[in-house]
Amino acid sequence: MELFWTQIVAHWWAILLGGAGGFAYYKFVGCRTGACPITSNPWVSTLYGALIGALLSS
């Protein structure tokens, strides 16, 4: 049972770190013209990073 909770916690950490990475990408790299579908919006960029984190932790 302990291994199960460890895996869940690790999965959520990966999601949180992916979201933070997505937001950092928006903040520091971003899109100057506003025409980029992912990096022009902080919400989309954060959610995309969280999705990537979730996929990589599976």
C-alpha cells in the first residue's frame, strides 16, 4: 500500500513541476507577437507543461 501512495505523490510532483516549467517557459521565452498558440497564454502554457509532466511520469 505504501508503494501505491509513493507513486501517486511522485505523479503529482511531476504534474506540478511540469506546470511550473510550462509557466516558466511562457514567462522567460514566451511569444512576442501573440500568434503562438501555446506560449502566448499563461494558462495554456501551464496546462500544457502539466500534461507533459503527467505523460512523462506514467
